[in-house]
Amino acid sequence: MSNRVAVTIAAAAALLVPQVAQAELKRIEDKSEFMQMVQGKTLSRPLVRLTVTADGRITGRGVTWDVTGSWDWKNGFFCRDLNWGGDDLGYNCQAVLANGSEMRFIADQGAGQSADFRLR
């Protein structure tokens, strides 16, 4: 097998990984199921580390700034009010999808932009 073919196959396989992971994600609509997944864990993505606590707090770091906020569960959505490095990011209710090791938050009740986190 030539190097060119091997590189092409490797690139194609890399493109399939996000699609497979996405297919494995399941919608989380229940607060207790959400808490079971995040309790004692850190939500992480490049340059971001967050903790979501049972008493409604969000704490962590995003790049070099502190992240603070509050959250609640309403009508099957994770609703948060967030401050990042002194900037108010506002209130937003988000759909949550997860597979046990990864969690995706989709803004605007599932109609907006998404952010993927690993549960560590």
C-alpha cells in the first residue's frame, strides 16, 4: 500500500469519528439523569474546565478567566446563567446529549450552536 493511499484511508477514518460519536449521543431530558452523569466530574474541552454542582452552581476556568454561574433544569433543558471573565453570557436553556463519557450542550433549546465536553 502506498503512503498516499494510507494517508487517504487515515483521513477518511478521522472524518468518520465525530459522526460515530454523535450517533451514540442520547438526549438527556431528566435532571436526575443529568446529575448522575456530572456529579463529581469535570466537564472539559480544550482550554475549558467546568464543574456543575447539585446546588445549582457552575464554576471553572475558560482559557485564563474564571467561569461562574448558576443553573436549573426546566422542561427537559439545562438552563444556565453564565459569567466568563467578567462578561455576562446571559441566560440560555440548552438541550443536553450524552453517552457517558461525552456531553453536548446545544444552545437555544437545541436550535443553536453546540459545545462538546468530555466528562472526567
